[in-house]
Amino acid sequence: MALVNSYGSPQQDASRNFSPGRYDVGSHQYPSDLFNGATLEGSSEILNTYGSNYVIFYINVATDSKLFQQTQTPTVDDIPPRLRGNIVGQEMSKEGLIAAFGSINLFAGGAGGALLGGDVSGAVKGIATAAIPTVGAGIATTRAPDATRSQKRLKTAIAMHIPNQLQIRYGVQYSEEDTAALLMANSVGSDVINAFSENGFTGGISDIAQNNTSLGDAVTALTLGNAPGTAGVSAALGLANNPKKDQVFKGVDFRTFNFEYQFFPRNVTEAENIMNIIREFKYHMHPEFKDANQFLYIYPSEFDIFYYQGAQENLNIHKHTSCVLTEMNLNYTPNGNFTTFENGMPTQINMTLTFRELALLSKETVKEGL
């Protein structure tokens, strides 16, 4: 987590330095000279063709993935994901999930209402209908270490130059809502109370409205807004409701962003690196089956994306929460014709990656540089 100074700006956190010895990016970097001339550790002056700017895609894989069950995949275990969704952040246990399913099914089966009404026998029938033992047994026997969607970070990371178009969008949701009914009802209520309290008036609301112009207008507006055939009444009177609309806050958008790359392999090594990068992104954006029965998916891998300048994370631009890769587009004919080297490798491949962040932003996270 970045430190914040008195102006609310993020300060450099030394723990966010890139350590190439900890990760393997040799066969997963583009261009192949991305780090040429750069001393990644112990130097404050690093200049190369790309201005020492690069992006690292770290890969976080579910602990119950076959990558760990069937192969010896190297990991970096002491680096947690940056920031994930709310449910994951609750770190619910299996026992907690079983209880949660039990509560949901209890009320879904009618047992909750029966209990509140004192109908014990009805509650028992509801519990039977809800099939709590089935749900609980299903979760309890699921071969996962816990319910926190725990992950391991791969030693393999992908390093590429900063894309030529680097943009991020912030968005929140508002909706237009009519508030006239509430305001008119409040006005009618207040005027009626005042009329009764001040004058001891015993007539109906229509009688009060006749002696109170503002109240009469409010009653007319309520009628125009709710009664059948109001369009004709409005035309006859030459009066129309003012909806008194207001903007009501609804929520925050999940940030989505693209990375666009044009690959021009200059030699065999660079061509192999490009194919390795494409394979890694394709592989980790997809789920895997939990077992041979193929009833359950294990979630796809997640990505932590960091921008670096030299050896240090660049905190002068936005940071990302943990992300999922939702779309990947490959164009093998960007120039309108398909051309290859002698071994069949395309001479140019354009790749577009679409990521979606897992956590919603707030003032607190924005202050930390996201």
C-alpha cells in the first residue's frame, strides 16, 4: 500500500520495487531489449530505448489449480494480490458459507416465516424443503483449502513496454428520479397540520385547499401526477407537473481498460517470446474444470498490473486493483494480407487486451493512488 503525504499524494513505497531475481520474465518480455542498458537494482539513473518505462503483469492462480496439484510450478508466495472484490475481502470460511446457505434456504423454504409466526411444525417442513443438508454437504466436501479464493503468485511474469495509448476511465452512476411526489406530499401534510392546529378546521382536505393557494396547487399537482386520464386534465387546465427531478447516486463503475500492442518479431528469440506471451494471456484468462466430471469451474487467474520507471513503481500515474482479463483480440493480418517468416511465424501480430478491475474505488482507495 502506498504512503500518502499531507497533500493526499502517493509517496514511493520501497517495497514496490521490481526484483527481477524473484521473477522470471526472460522468455516473457517484449521487446527482447526492454531492459537493455538498465540496471534494475541499485541505480537511480536508468536510461534505455524505452525511457526505462515498462509494465509488469503478475499472475495470481487459485491454490487448488491443477498447476499446483499436478505440476511443480514455481511461485512467489509472500506477495499478496493488491486489492480484490468485497466478497473475497470478507475471507469467509467454509463453515460460514454453509451457515449462510442454510439461512438463505431456511427462509426460501418458508421456515423463516413459520418460525417468526410461531409455527414450529411449518418451520420443520420448511427446513426439509430447503434441502440444507444437501447444500451443506456439497460445500463441505468441495476439495478446496478454504473459502477465501486463496491464490499463489507465479514466478513467471510478463514484461512489456508501456503501450502507446495508456488511458484509464473513472465513472460513477447517477439516475434521474422524480422527487415531486415526496415534496408535494410533504407540503400537503404540513399545510393540513397547520390548518388544523391554527384554526381548528374540521373540514376535508378539499375545503382546506380552497382557502390555501399553495396547498391547492400541491393537491392539483398530486392529482395530475397520479389520477387516471391526467393528460386530458392537464390539457384542459393548461397546467403540467414539475417533476422536480434530482440526481440520485447509485454506485461506482468497475474500471475497464485496454492494452494495445503491435508485435514485430525481429529475430527468433523475440518471436518465441511473443508466442509465450500470447499463450500465457490466453491460458490464464480461462477457467479450468475442477475435476473430470466437469460440474465445477475453478475461477480464471487474476492479474496485478504495475507500471515501473527503472526499478521503482511509477506512482505518477494511476495504479490498478487486481484485474481479470475479459477479452483478448489477435489480428494476424493487420496490413490486410497474411505474411510469415520461413518458419510460419507471422511478421506482425496485433494484440488487444481488455481488463476489468475486481474492486470498486472510493475516496480511500483513490487517495492511495488508484
